[in-house]
Amino acid sequence: MNRGIILILIGSVFFFIGQANASDYMTLEDSIKEAIQNNPAIKAQDQEVMSKNLDQRSRFGSMLPSVTLSYGYARLNEEPAMSTSPQFETWRPVVTGKGTQPTGSESLYAYTPASPGSKVPIGTRDNYAFSIEATQPLFAGGTLYNSYRIAKNNYLAADLDRQSFVRDLKKEVIDAYYGVIEARQVYDVALSGVSSIKAHLDVANAFYKQGMIPKNDLLEAQVRYAQSEQNLIMAENAIKLSESKLNLLLGRSLSEPVVIDTEIPMAEMVESLDASTETALTARQEVKTLMLQIENANKAVTISRAGYLPSIAANCIYERTGAHPDVEDDSWSIGVGMSWNLFKGGSDYYEVSKAKSLSSKLGYLLTNLQNMISLEVKNAYLSTREAKARTTVAEKAIDQAKENLRIQKDRYNLQVATTTEVLDAQSMLDQSMKNYIFARASYAKGLASLHAAMGTL
């Protein structure tokens, strides 16, 4: 009974450990996703994209009607009045009561003889004023619309810049991810080399004790064994550094355990150099951004030419004033206005010329950028092909080095080969295995560089 419970508990412990390890396991796609989520430069770029989007909306709002509402109250220290002279007679309004008006032949005004020093009211102490004005631009020479299109292109360019950041970050993560696998595989080769040389050292030590080999052969085996241990220490440090680099890109602690794949894939190169270059010239984010800048420069020319044209706007105004909020004296008006600056000292002409010059400059920069991208794609394509060819050669060399080591060991056991020949054969095998690992890693990294150069990563 107790034994069964113990077995169940042990099994549960191993199950939960396995689940924890499985949850920590990261594929390349998981690593890229985590890096994008945690990278501060990407987050800053997100804010830049949001800012450009808000600017685009603001520019669009400038084409819509603007409405201005105003309300005011003023109280004077005394009621405004006008003094009358004695020789003039005045007419005063008839006061018939609030809300009533004279009827029939009743006059609205009554005659009052003038008296010396009398004053006639011409206003009130309490003054209320309310107005609302709506203005709609009708024509501004294309300034408003083209400003909106420029803001929209800036928003698209900011998003393209973010894609460039993501593309470069993906490439760094891929290099670091495969770098960890590469370092671990090199460590395995170094560990295997230590074991092999240690086995040969044991054989050499036995032969020396039997007087079959001189002491210098034994010393050479001991020196090679010490060197292999040093290589193993260096390989172990390389693993730690590569894991720290990957953790840094993922936004994690540098000492965080890294549980990833153990093999480097060998994907196929499906596109030719010409097809890759053509794709890069159309899909690369930098090309798209520069084309948007050229479009903005052309629109800036149109905006500059707007200085030659008039500006037309329509407005509608409603006003209401009175001595009391309930007393209304309202009016409204609708109109269309035009403003045309006929002469500004030639500044509009120079602004147009400057905008045209900027457009031409960007055109030359686009040509230069396309040439640089073409060279970058060619370099990545040829480097990737070279790495793939080296992989095939290195794979064959491993088999040859293994056979050579086997023969040298057999010859050494028969005392027809020296320790140097055996150890050199072991070094050749280790180097062949490392060359194969380096070639596979270079091919995988080169393929990522090719897709990054094409703008499709």
C-alpha cells in the first residue's frame, strides 16, 4: 500500500516537472512573438504610428465645417442715456405694459416737450449677447486636401517603419535562436572529442607502461587531452553567452533557462536571384517609404502653387442680444467670402521651386536605394548558396574523417601509427563536424538575411 502511494507521488512529481518544461519550451515563432511583445523600440514605434494616425484625422477635420459658439454678459455702471437741448422736443415710446402693443389708431410714440437738462435712454445696464457662427472652406487651392493626403502618407510611412523594426528584430532573434543551437552542438562535439582523446590517452598510458611507446608519445596525448578540456570550457561559455543574447532580445532575465529546438532546419531556396531582387524592389519597406515621401513632395508642390489662387469660404452667423435672457433681438446672415493675395514678393514662386527640388532629390535617393538593395539581395543570395554547398561538402567530410580515425586507431593498436597521427585524425573529425554545424547555421541565418533583404521576413 505504502509502496503504491510512493510510486504515485513520484509519478506525479515527474509529470508536473515535464509539464513545466513543456510550458517553457519555445519554438522560433514563439521567440519572435515574445521579442516583438517585449521590445521597447517596437512599443515606441507603436506610439509613433498612433501619433501619425491622429494627425491624419486632424487634417481631415480641417476640411469639415467649423462652428464657433459665444455667449456673453455685461453690466454697465449706469444706464446709457443721451442729453437733450432745451430747444428740441422729443418723442418717447408708449409704455403699454409687458407683452402688449397699441391697437387701432393709437400711436406708438407720444409727444413730450423738451425740458432743460433732460436725458433720453439709449441702452440698458444689463446686456446679454449670444452668437453662433459656422464656416465651411469651399476652395483653398488644394491645400487642405493635399495636407490630409500628406498626413495619411506619413501614417502609412510610420507603419512601414514599424515593419522595418519588426523585420530587423526578427532577423536578430533568428540569428540568436540558431546561435544557441549552434553553440550547443559545438559543445557536444567538444565533449565527444574529450571522451575520444581520453580513451586514446588510456590506451597510450597502457602501452607506455608496457614499454611499447616512448614517453614523448604519452606526453603528447596528455597535452592534447588538456587542450580538449580547454576547448570544452570555451564551448560551455559560448552556450551561456548565446543564451544570454537570446534572453536579452526576448526581454527576459539573462540567466533565464532556454528550452528550444535542438536542430537547425534546412529549408529550400525556391526563388532565383532575379526573382528575389524583383521582389525586394517592390516589397522592401524602405522603398515603399521613399515612394510615399516622393508622393508627399509632389503634393507639396501643389500646396505651394495654392499661393497663386484665391481662398473661398462660406459662413453663416446667428446673433441674439437683449437686456434680459428672455428678451430677444435676433438676426442671421449667410455669405461667401474670397481672399486672394495678389503679390507676396515672389515667395510663392520660390516655394514651388523648392518643393520641386525636393521631389527631384527624393527621386535620385530612390534610385540609389534600389541599387543598394539589389546588391544586398545578391550578397545574401550568394552567401546562402555558398553555405548550402558547404553543408553538402562538410557532410561528406564527416564520413571520411570517421573512417580515417578508425584506420589510424587500428594502425596505432598494431603499432604502425604514431600518437600524432591518431590525434590529428581526431582533430580532423572534430573540425569536420564543426564545419557541418557552422554551414547549417550559416545557411539558416543566410536564408533569414535573404528574406529580410527582400522585405518578406
